[in-house]
Amino acid sequence: MDISAIETDIPKAENVKLTDNTLSVDLSDGRTISAPLEWFPRLVHATVEERNNWRLIGKGHGIHWEDIDEDINVKGLLAGKPSGESQVSFKKWLSQRQSHLTNRSSGRRKSHR
């Protein structure tokens, strides 16, 4: 008996909605998939404006947030996978973000010599 692998098409993201607690993605097959926002620490720490500044990438196979350098793929969401970012990487990003926000809010700009 010959058994061949069945290929499945991963639906594409069509729209993204965020609340204070949830990331919801409308898919091309009519489903909407939701995940807890806490699965994606960069989104948790983002402002509303940053969260709303997303775009589809890879013809809808992923979502990118430019302001916070976050990428989430549909396949991972469907598999129930939270962010794969290491704690070390996230802490480094958070520290850099806090420094940037502090400098921005105090009105200081770095001079380029």
C-alpha cells in the first residue's frame, strides 16, 4: 500500500484585530483565530498606535509590526505557538525600548558628530 503525504494549504491572514487581551486574525478560509496577547510580549508592551501599525507579509502568511519589530506567522497561530523569542532577546529589546522612550519623552536627541 502506497501512502503519500497529504498537503494542506495554510489559510492566509486577511485582517488583524487587537484588544487589550487578544490578537484575532481573520483567515482566508472564513475562520477567525484568536490568541492571548500575553503570548506576544512585544505586543503587550506596545502602544495602541504601535499595535495598529501592522501589515501583512508573505502574501498573508504572516503579520509584521514595524514599530516593535514583531513578526507572527499564521502557521504558528494555527498550531497554538506563542512567541518563540528568548527571554534574553526580549529583555534586551525592552531595555532598548525603554531607553528610546525615555529619550523621546525628555526631548533629548542624540547628536551625530
